[in-house]
Amino acid sequence: MKNDIKIGVYVCNCGSNIAGSLDTAAVTEYAQTLDGVTIARNYVFMCSDPGQELIRNDIRELGLNRVVVAACSPIMHEATFRRVVGEAGINPYLLEIANIREHCSWITEDKGEATAKAKALIAAAVSRVRHHQPLETRKVAINPKTLVVGGGIAGIQAALEIADSGHRVYLVEKTPSIGGRMIQLDKTFPTLDCSACILTPKMTQVGSHPFIELLSYSEVAEVSGYFGNFKVKVRQKARYVDAEKCNGCGLCQEKCPIKTPSEFEAGMGPRKAIYTPFAQAVPNTPVIDTEHCTYFLKGKCRLCEQVCPRQAIAFDQEDEITEIEVGSIILATGYEVFDPSPISLYGYGQLDNVITSLEFERLVNSAGPTGGEIKLKDGSAPQSVAIVHCVGSRDQNYHEYCSRVCCMYALKYAHLIKEKLSADVYEYYIDMRCFGKGYEEFYKRLSDEGVSFIRGKVGRVTDEAESPEEKGKLVVVAEDTLIGAMTRVPVDMVILCTALEPSPDAEETARRFNISRSADGFFLEKHPKLDPVATTTDGVFIAGCAQGPKDIPDTVAQASAAAARVLALISRGEVEVEAMTACVNEDLCCGCRTCAALCPYSAITFDAEKGVSNVNDVLCKGCGTCVAACPSGAISARHFTNEQIMAEIEGLLR
Amino acid sequence: MSFEPRIVAFLCNWCSYRGADLAGTSRIKSAASVKPIRVMCSGRVEPTMVLKALQEGADGVLVLGCHPGDCHYHSGNYKTRRRLLMLGNMLEQLGIEKERVRLEWVSASEGSRFAQVVNEMAEQIKELGPLALNASS
């Protein structure tokens, strides 16, 4: 049987990506000498149409029954070449990729060493591929319902795109209302659209959409199942208000005697213990904050209950678990704003009138705590304002990355200050990054509006005056790197442009949905260029700032892209699931059930009658840990059998 | 001639293999003596595979998996950790330095860490010298 093995080896030059760092001709010549190899060829781009045709032709004309492609990573092109060999009539799994680019030509300094390593990798692949078995992929139907997690602009956009096509969406939002960060913003750069004006229509649409079930004040508690058929448990936190009865009149909030800082107002204004976060909240049903409510703390008050004209207050409400079934999931869980207090030299939390960007958004908003008047703590208007860029971003001590939106919102602040007051505005920047449509033009406009731009990172903000004119002021100390001199500028207000950072629960979320995070803590996309919305878990997509800092246009684009991916899956109706599952040889199984105890998916059941274990193909994800543990060698992992791996080791060390 | 070690690295498909790919994409150079084998999960790596590699002439074996808590299959990396601990004891009984087999965590975003781990391993095996498996038997 083994004599019938006919292997074709295809060595790709990848232009100069591979051929520039190793001798592909010598590698091809070597491959030709390997046992079982019928033909070895070298071509400039194996993945191109002529390259693919080369392989298909050889399969047809030479009767090849195994193929090795020595090229880039299998993560990149395994699917391509599986399709190619399939088109020529052999089973797609009779292919092996030798990764001689990412794992060889690109990482090896010496050409001779790279050539030798490529030979070893190809020998390993050739040795392995002869043991490959044909496998059949199975198809399962996709549940056409979708879960969107996060009700900011990304989640709203994705939910609407999908729901508008007539497919059901469950939108889960952690806080009492959708709207996310965007609803807290005043204007949006560079067009100066009012953020709430462009977002609230979409929020209302979500609230009344026949195909969207909004689960606000809720969190995902558990995810199980698999691609196309996820089972999700959602915990709906008790609002202590009956949403069916409440008509949102607001009387309870008016009468509630307890005041506490409002999260929506970034702490700049108060809210009550029973509250809706803001006037246009969706849904418009208040919640009782049990940490501040007198009844929950001391057992008396219940004023809200007395004044409610519809008897909607329900102190006995409890958290509810809802189980939903969906085919795809979009994570749009957003970001957190960096807390600048650790940078003590900037004085946030110690000096009055040093505020964060989010605080300024609320301060300047006409629906905010000051009615849109830019005021200092003492109620007067500032005569001069310093805007400090890159607070927590582009900083080795905090976040190395650029938060991407700060330069632009800083320019927006300068404009809003100039529009409302006659104050002097100083922008302290490292580099101005105005990369989007109309952004550079906006920068130019602000330069013309008389804003002072100082190139330098602020070293310190202090209230220690060194001259009479600094008295009673905040002094911004920075090096102006364009003139190469230290500067001290006395101002009345300092705005810190704080970084966007991963949500505090990003780690937990990533684990719950089984996706990875990049080094900066944001969710990791499947491919940074070509697959920025998918993740390594099929059926789970990401959108918005959960994936990395981005502005509203990019967020909307990414959310729409994620929705498009989901809609494509829904319209296809079914997915191919992994053929690389484990299987039990009943003749060898001794029924010890070691495997069942190890399986993370409970995919192994015990057949008491036969005294053997069985693997459920649908639940098995092919990790192979049961295979590694089986004391009788009765379980094998399809496409990763012991035989195949051992042969690969032999080939590699040949 | 100086000793050039031969090292086999088992890489899990989801974290370490992708971390190695990222090292490649970022052109971070590392020792060519370390040669990869892809498995779906580090939990698939059987101690016999490690022994097989040593028997076939490897001077060292590297097993790379996802960081604790980040395993694509929840807990495969914990299982391989336990298995390799046990294997370490056995290697000593066989007269093989247990430093020749090393388990490390490399995530998909840690291209530079991949190169660092590979280079460290190559250095370590160089210091230990060739594995005299056949000579001692």
C-alpha cells in the first residue's frame, strides 16, 4: 500500500520573501530525493492561478495522491491549497504545508542555515503526509439569530444592520441604557455634529425594532455550544422597577432624596438612587442603585413606591437568567477611559481645574451639569486653557500605543473653547496625528483660529507660582522641543487627554467567549490586515474599541463589517465543522474513562453495554488531550494521529 | 567544529504557532536549530513524542502553549504541564538532564517572546552539549 504513495512537493519562492533568504532550487532538488516523492517543483508564487494549476495538473497527469506545499504559514494558505487539491480530485486532507516563510526564511539570518532548515521542514512534511487519511467535513445548520454584546455605537450599528435584514438580534448591554461612550460625548470631530443628535435616533430604532430584543442592565453569564449553535445564559439584573408598568414619567427620580455622583456625567453632576442615566435613555425604565438606596441600606424610605402612579416599583424583583440560542456572536464591549491619577505630576485629583477629557465633554455639553457653560470650580470662566495630549498613551509607563482619537478631540475642544469663550488655548502635543477624512483640514482650521500649539510632552502641572503672573494659576511646565527651551505657561484650566484602554473586564470577556487578546489587552483579531473582525473562535466577531482604539467612523465601519460577516453566515445557512475530531477504537478501549474526565467539552460518553467510551463528533473540538492521556492508545486524533506526528518528528530529524 | 544543537519545538495551533508566525511577519530573527511541529493544543503532546524526538536525535525539546487561563481548549496547557513535570522526573532517571525539555507559554501576540524563548533554549542546549543517548546505552 505504501508503495502506491505518490507525493508532489511544491516549493514557493514567494517572490523574494522565501527565495531571497534561502536556496529554493537546492531545496526543491533535495525534496525530489525524498522517499515517495514523485515530483518536486519550484515556482515563484504557488498561490497564484498558474501555481495552483501546476498542482492540479500534476495530480491529474501524474496521479499524485499526496501533496506538500512548502510556502507560507498554514494559517494563511492551508485553506487555499486544500481547495486546490480537492478541485483536482483528491481529498483536501491529503495535503501538508511546510511553513518555510514565517518559520524559516523570515527568521533566519544565515542563508545556509535557512536552506538546511527548509529542507528539514519539507522532509518532515513529506514523512507526515504519507500517513494522512482522507477526512470528510460535516455540515451543521446555522441558527440565524445573533447575539450582540455591548450597546455602544458599535453594538447598536451591528444590531441594526442585522435586524434590518429581518433576522433576530439579542442586544445585551451591561448598564441601564444603551448609548455607550458616544452618548456621553458633546460634539464629534471634525464635522462638529452633536453626538447625541446623531446617536439617539439609532437608539430609539433599537428600542422599538421588531427584530431586536434589547436586554439592558444584563450581562452574559455563560457561553456553551459551538459555531452556528451557541447557547448563552444572560443574567438580567434586577432593576426593582417593573418595566411593563413603568411609563418613564420620572416622578420617582424627582422625589428620591438620595444624591450620588452620576456615572453618565463623569462625576461632574449628581443622580438619584433611583435613576435613568440620562434623559434619552433606551429603555427609559429607571433602576434602583442598591448601594445608595436608603431602603436597601436601612430598610426604610420607599418614597419612590409611594409616589409612583403606576405601582411599578418592585423591591422584591430578583436577577433573572435568560437562556438564548444564537448562531453568531458580535462582541462590541468598548473601552475604559484611563484614570490619570497615577501620574501625580499632572495633579489630577489634587489640583482644582485639572480635568479629564470625558469630564470636559460633560462640562461643555448643553445638557450637562453646567448647561454647557465652561466653568472653573469657583464658577468663573477660564481665561486660558491648556490641553495636554497623550496622557497615558504613547507612554512606556502606561500604554505604549497611540489612542488615535485624542489629537482630534483635543482640536475639537480648542474649537469649542474658542467658540464659547475668548480664552487662550494651548495644545501640548508630541505629534499631531490627523489621519482621517477632513481631519488635517480641521487641524489647519484650528491653527487659523488662533490656538497655540506647543510641541512637547508636559512634565508637570503645578500651583507653585514663581512669578506674580503665575499666582493663583495652574502652571504648565513643558519643554517646547521646536525651540529647545523649557516653558512655563500659567493657565486657569488643564484638560488631560486620557488614553483609551481595554475594559477592566476584557480579560474575563475574552475567556468567556474563548478569544485572544493582544499584548495591549484589546481583543485580538484573526488577521490584522485581512480579517480584522473575526477571531480565532469561529462565529465570534469583534467590533469597535474592544478591538483597539478607534474613532466613530472606523467603529461604525467595523461594526457593519462584523454584521456583514454574520449575515453571510446566515444566508449560507450551514457551516462546515472541523473534521479533525477524536475517535475511539472500540477494540482497544478498556473502558477506564480517563478520557471523559479530561474532556473540556463533555464530548465523551460511556457506553455501559459495550464497556467503551464514545466521542460525540459535534461536541469534540479536536484538541487531542484525551488522545494524549489514553493509556491503551485507543483514541486517535484525526489528522493529528500518533503515526502522523511521530513520522513528522522522524522526518524533521532525518 | 562547534556544536549546533537540534531542537524540536511543539507549538499549539492557537497561541504559540501564531506567535511564531508573528515573529516571522515581524522579521525577528532566531536560532535555526529550533524546528517546529504544529499540534492543535499543547495538551496533545504526549510524553512519548518528546522521548521520540530525543531518540531520533534531538538534543532538546521545547513545548509551547497558551498562557495559563488562555488555552483555546480551556485547560489543555495545564494537562501538558502536569505530564511534562512527570516526564522531567523520568528523564532524570534515564540520565537525561531535565533542562533539555522545556515548557513555555507564548501567546499569539508575542512574536518577540517567541524568538527570545527559542534563542534561550538554543543557548541552554548549546551549554548542555549534545545528548549522548546512544553513547551511554
